[in-house]
Amino acid sequence: MLYSFFNTLVKGYLKYRRNRIQDMYDDPFGLQQEVFYNQIDKLKNTEYGKSLHNGNIKTLEDFQKYIPVVDYEALFPYIDKMMQGKENILWPGKVTWFAKSSGTTNDKSKFIPITDDNLFDNHVASSWDAMSILYGNRPDARIFDGKNLLMGGSLNHVNSNLITGDVSAILLNNMPAIGRPFYTPDFETALMADWEEKIEKMARVCSKEDVVMFAGVPTWTIVLFKRILEITGKDNMCEVWPNVKTYFHGGVGFDPYVEQFKKFLPKEDIEYYEAYNASEGYFAVQDRLYEKGMLLLLDNAIFYEFIPSDQVDSPDPMTLTLQDVELDKDYCIVISTSSGLWRYKPGDMVRFVTLNPYRIMVSGRTKHYINVFGEEVMVHNTDKALRETCARCGGVITDYTVAPLYMSDASKGGHEWLIEFEEIPSDLPTFEKVLDDQLRLTNSDYDAKRHKSMALQALKIQLAPKNTFNQWLKAKGKLGGQSKIPRLSNNRKYLDELLIFINQHN
């Protein structure tokens, strides 16, 4: 009875809240202008703003003149002061919460300040916006008439004034008590630091719940599903959760995992939503079922700028606002947030798929692509090529990484793929050829370099034994929801380390 009553209340609230989404369709520039002026009003009261002539900043032109485009390293000295308890550094007041973003397998973690303004005006607000979109698409949804499963991270209480952890864990920890009965597993389990122990306990708890919606990175979600099916003896997750209908995914491209999820969830009415939710902010969410592209959330305490792809490495890049972006071009996203990340590059490349409203897809990372031979291959290219190849040749992908094969006196350059399959295709040489052909179809630069193999030879595939990627992350102390291996790299660092690891353990 409690669940049905609460679902009715939430449904009414989300119908009212849907007006926010409509405003993002109808008045994107007005919303962004309002966010901009709210942000710079805070900037003048910070050490960072005062050090950059904040008194002169009254317009966007002033802002772009005096405030530089920066990466994490440039802001770290200020973030470090915030972590020491100092106030009014990047944002007014004192900050206690810091999202630890290990991102890829790099040894250096990033700590992103999470202010109350950022937590509630961005992360929480965007979560409600996502629910508003879901209920708008499916008015009979009963998300709060059952349990919702979240694959959260963990927290580290450094001292009474400093708490670090995954942004998902920070959100869970700050969830109001009234919302907790609708989530599974219990919060003690959800915030466990040991991922292997957490997966085991989650599987045993969640296999007994009536889960109607779940969210998490695809790779860890698959690990959880496998363990639940082992425990229950069921054939698929729909037998475990007969009322499940919705999955929110993000963090990595979903294309390579589509076929696996169809086997785990063999129902036609399962709804998949992509969310662009990072430690730095919740930026976008898919608003149309079965169509690519995520609605950019323009009223959630983030001001957006975009750097054209050919200026990403410029020390003083040109930046565009929404009015100036174009369809089907790659841009480095630049954000100014209510955590004090001023003109900050999170490292993602995005591409606009519609301009009315503004919908984006994540096309890659500024540092994770392959352009050794002028081929400019991005993650969305390889994800799409893999999906098409699996559909034609069979095979189910668990994970993959790609690195260059450098030119030598004896051979041309090319790409080497290390793929971990859940199901290995029956004819690997054919799979390899079709994958190369599909990549040529999806990327004209790669196709040009592959023409008659004049510049690039056909790609080569190496097989990784099952569980290689997780075991390698575990060996590096990086096992967890926020850690992932770069799909693409301009050097052989990760691939060579993985090949050595495979040789040592097999």
C-alpha cells in the first residue's frame, strides 16, 4: 500500500515537473543565460575569481576573456586547499564532500568538489528530470511501486570535515530517509568498498526483491546478473524480476552490450535509457526511447561551452556556446558548475544529433581515440562497428581495447584489438574482416587510410581469456564501478600491459 500511494504522489509531482523539460525544448538560450549570471555572481566571492579580475566580469565576453579554459591539473591547487578545509576557494563556503573519479586506469585520481548547490541543483535535480522523462514516455510507469537497484560506489571518511567517494555513493548517502525504502540493496551493502564482496551480497539481497528499475555501468551490471542467476538457478533476469522494465546506463558505450542484455532480459518492453552522469555533473539524459541522443539538461546549474575538435589541444582555444554549435561535429565539452569548476574540461567529446532541442551523444574522450595515422577513430565508431559485426557474425563482447600497430620496415601500420568475448564467434577470421569493413563504413578517414591497404593494413584481433579485464584491474587495485580501461589509445601502454598480464596468468 505504501509503495502504490507513494508512486501516485510521485507521478503527480513529475507531471508538474515536466514543465522544466518543456522549457529546455522551448527556451534553451534563456535558461543558459540565467545559469550563467547565477554562476558569475558566485565567482566574485571566491579566491579563484578575485585572482582573475572578477570585478571586471559582467558579460560572457568578459568571462571568456579573463577566465581560462582549464583541466584538472590547473584547478588542483585550489581543490587541494578546499580539501584542507579552506573556505571560499572555487565556490562560496566550505566543502566537505569530494567525488573521487578514477575514471580510467591512470594511477592519479581526481577529487571533484561536491557543494550543496551542486548536489541538489544538479545531481538530484537531474535525477528527478530523468524520472520526469520516464513517466512522460510511459504514464503507467510504477517505478516507486517496487524496488530500484543502484550500483553505487563507496565512501572514505577521511575526517569529520572531509569525505571522499564515488559520486553515486555521495548521492546514496544524502538520500532523504523517505526515499530509502524504495531502493535496494540496503545502504550498508550499497556502500561497501570491496566490490567482489559487494557483488556477492547484492546478488543475494536483490535476487529476493521485486526490482522494477536498475541503473549502473553495463560491465558490473552483467557481473551482478550472472551471480544472481547462479544463486537462483533461473534462466534469465525476467524470471527473477518479473516486473522489471527500465535500465539507466552510462559510463561506457552500450552498443557492445546490447545482445547480452537481450539475453538477460528477453522481453520486448524493456526500456533502455542512456544517462550522461559524471562526477563533475549530470549533463544529459535520453528523452526519446529507441532513438540515439541525450537531451542536454540546460537548467541544472551548469553553463556549457564547446571547443571544436581541431582546437582541443590549443593553449587558448576558441569556445562556442549553444547558439553556434553544428550538427554532426565533434566538440570538447567545457563546463562551469556550481562546484566551482570554472571553464573546466572533463575530457569528453560530444556530438550534437539534434539542435531543436539540443541532444548530444558522447563521441569519445579527448585523450582516448586513435589518430596515429590520420584515421581519427573515435569510440562511437568502434562501438557501432562492433555491434554491427556481432549482429552479422555472432559473438558477444565483454570488453575491448584498441591500440596502434606501428609501422616498420617490414609492415604497414594498423590497429590491434584485444577483445574479451562472452561468446567467441564461430569464425574469428571472418569476424575480423567484417569488423574492419564495418569500421571503414562508419569512419571515412579510416576508410581512406585503408584504401588498397596503402596506409593501413587490416585490423588484427587478439583474444583475451574470460575475466581478463576485471582481473587486471584488480591487480592494479582499480576494481570498481568508476574504473575502466580506455577503449582506444594512441599508444600501446594499456594493451601491452594486458598482453603481459595474460602471458603471466595463463
